[in-house]
Amino acid sequence: MRSLLKKGDKLKRFSDGKTFTYAGKDDSEDENYGHVEEMAVPVYLPDFEKVEPK
């Protein structure tokens, strides 16, 4: 999923609908993890969906 995102993309968390801003990949080689601006730890990207701009 990480390869489909670019810095600044909005992501919505499935569990609660909260929106985050994608900040970039994390230090691992795992495509399923990345950073969002609102959190200090890497997040599991399959728990989010990309919000398409209107």
C-alpha cells in the first residue's frame, strides 16, 4: 500500500473514521507500515483507506 501513497495524502482509519495525513515510509522494508503526521509511531497501513480529494 505504501507505494500507492505520497506525502500529504489523507488516510481514514477504518476503526473510528479519524483522518490522518501520510508523512512517508518508516524505516522497515515492510510495505504495510508507514508514518502519519499525527502519530509518533509507524502505523499499519491496511487499517486505513486513502481519502480521494473531491
